[in-house]
Amino acid sequence: MEATKKPISLLDALFQVFNAQVVSLNDNANILKHQKTISDSVEKQRNIKKSSIVALVNFLGCSTENEFQEIYGESLGSHLWAKFYNNGKYSYNFLTEVSNHNLIILENYLKKGDY
């Protein structure tokens, strides 16, 4: 006995093509949604960096020895202020002489400040 294949109707074929296209559209939409999420995340990181740089520039432009002492303590604050002030008034070059630990302290201070 020979098995007979049921022929696919034109309507069934159209539904199969339609379903395949819907799956493809959904996959593309998910990819685009994921790309937008990544793009938004990159933009957010860029804005955070930009605001951190603005805060640093504002801080260095108007800081005082007392503020350095508030951040780092009296002794280290005076030492860092001398590097900052004496290398040329309000020199940004002093940042290359500051340890990573002290830069983190400054970063944390700037994050909670209103600069």
C-alpha cells in the first residue's frame, strides 16, 4: 500500500510563509531592542564620564587648601595642596603624582558633592 501525501493547499503554504516572516520580524525586533539597550548603556556611561570630568574641572578650578584637608585629612591634604598649588597655580599635572588610592578618595568625594 502506497502512502499518499496530502498536498499542501495554497492557503497552508501562505500561512507557513507568513509565520516564518513573523518569526523573522520578532527576531529582528529582539535584536534591535538589545542593540538599543547596549546603545543606551554606552550613552549612560559616556554621560557619567562627562559629568565626572566636569565635576573634577569645577573642583580643581575653585578648591582651597581647606577642601583638600577635608578630603584627605590635614597632613596629606596640605601635602597634596602644595603639589597642586605650587606646581603652577591650580596645576592639573599634580593628578599624575597622586596615588590611585587618593584618586579614588577624590572621585568618591566628587560623586557626593555638588559640582
